[in-house]
Amino acid sequence: METRSFCSKVLLFGEYSVIRDSMALAIPYKKFEGRLGYKQEISPTKDPELMALFHYLREIDKNGRLSFEIDLEGFFEDIIKGLIFESTIPKGYGLGSSGALCAALFERYGGEQYKREKDISLLKNYFSELESHFHGASSGLDPLISFLDQAILIKDKKLEITEVPSYPKGVGAFFLLNTGRERRTEPLVHLFLEKCKSQDFSNLCNNVLSPITNSCISSFLSKDTSSLYEFYRELSDFQYRYFNPMIPKTFQELWKKGLKSEEFYLKLCGAGGGGYLLGMTKDFSRAKEILKGYEISSLFEL
């Protein structure tokens, strides 16, 4: 089976605030990837995750709720032959492990007319149907990024393919910090929505968080590094003050240390609660010294 790999993704900016109609920016992350393949050894056991996905799709297809064609018969036959999704993308870390699987499935079994679809909003809807199996509800954004292998900007509720700017290699960096624990998105998003029922919190998100997020994205895309550092610090401080339940307790002091020392700043990478934190620093070598003992990796240099 000739299949291509589908990479993970990182939501660079827009966690939670996008629910309040801020901008959001998500990018492909090629350190991790997955592809469809077959087991090397002969085994009577069929992949339970793929089999569950097949049954889910067959059910909604029978009920007429699947809006695009997919070769379910071929999918089932391949599962019987030992089909698996070989992936290095960690699950429960917010890097789009299920999104990459859905992108691979769509590439392999989706109708040709759908794979050639140029309307990315329509593609996103197809992927939303596929990925809802994993999350109960899905925006479809993660598999869209994996499928297109391009960054997506959400602005005024519309999707735009955008380019990640090429920065001159400097000593600064965006970096990922591994918390070492999985998390679930749904309870945290539910908590956020409950907090938004408070007028004070809702106003903070609309009038403070969203503008900071928009400024981070605008500064990043225009390569205005000095402004980006300042807005990133404001975002880190806001999340520390108001998103405390989303920050793993064992990392709250470290988060505070970064703000106080100004050697690095941390923010949520997705819903929070575990997975990765997204950091920014003006001096990555110095940040690595301070964060010695933590698993960190450079996302890209600034």
C-alpha cells in the first residue's frame, strides 16, 4: 500500500479565545507523523480503533448523515487484512493524533471528487464528520491541517491558508514543554463555557484575551518580534491569572517563574490540563539551562 504520511499539528494561538471569535492560528508540526500500513506479523486480531471507526462510519452512512462518499467496503477489507495506523503522534497531547488518522483515511478511501475539493470550509466539514467519532464533536481543523500540510488562519470565523513566516535564525525560539501527562479536551472546554456564563469573565475574554491573541497572531505573521514578545508575555500572564484550572498544578510555579524572570514565557498549547505547554524565549540556550530536567524541544527559531 502506497500511502503518504500525515503530520501532527500545533495550535499556535487561539486556544479558548477562538470560541469567543478571536483569530486563531494552527500549523503543521512535522516532528510527529502517522500513516496507514499493514501489520508485519500475521495476527487474527484486528485493529480495534480502526474497527470502531468503521462501525461508526457505517452507521452514520446507513442513516444518511454522511455528506461525502467513502469506500467503507474497501476500508473493512483492509482492516481484515491487518490494516493499522502507524503513528509517532502522542495521544492525549493536543497534537492531532486522531486528526492525522482521519486525514489518512480520507486520502485512502474518500471519493476523488471530495479529495480535490478546493473549498477548505467544505473539506473541514467532511473532516468534522470523521473526527467526531473520537471527540463526540469536532471542528475538523486538525485533520484539515494534516491533509493540506499547511497552516490555517481563522479570522472573522473564516478559514484562510497562510504561510508560516521564515524568521532569520536567531537565539530566540518557540518551544514545546512536555508535561508528561495526557489530558482530555472536553471537560476543560466545558469548564471554560461554564465560566463564560459569568459576565465579568466573559468581558475579560472578549475585551482582553481576544485582542491579545489577535495581536500575537498579527505580530507573528508580520515578523514583528519585539511586539510578539510583549504580547506573548501578556498572554502568558492572562492565562496564569484566569486559566489556572487548565494549567497542571505541578507546572504553575514554573509558569510563574518564567513571568517573574522574563527568561521565558509559557502558555497553553490547546486545551491545557496536560500534554504540551508552548513556550517562548528570547534566548533558547538560556531557557534550556533554566528548564534542565524538563523535556523541551524547539518548534522554530526566532
